[in-house]
Amino acid sequence: MSDDLTKEQREELEKLQKEIIDEAKKVVEDYVDNPSEISGSTLNIHQNSPFLDSDENNEPLFSGSRWTKIIKSK
């Protein structure tokens, strides 16, 4: 594929690659200096989700093993 590119195009791609790598390094350094308390996957449940419903005893309808299809286990 590089044979199809002109010298100027290759130089531009190399310049862009360097910029992307430099920015990625800055992100990593920032994370090391300022680690996030929230790391990894997140799970969002909408406020109207049936998984938030409760029964007549105010117990969750979906609990215990019924959540295994919803929450990833480690």
C-alpha cells in the first residue's frame, strides 16, 4: 500500500502517527498522575427499567441468580 502513496502523503501519515502516539502517551501519563476512581466497564440501567421493579414486600423482582444475565461476573 505504501507504494501507492506519494512521498508527501507518507510524510503526512508519519506526522499524524507521531501526533497520535504523543497524545496517547499524554493520556497515559495523565491517568498515572490522576487515576480515576471509576475504572473498567460500567453498567447503566435506565430509571424505567423493569430490573428496578420491586414486589409487594418492596423486594427487588430481579435479584440473586436472576441478575447473572444482567451483570458480568468476574
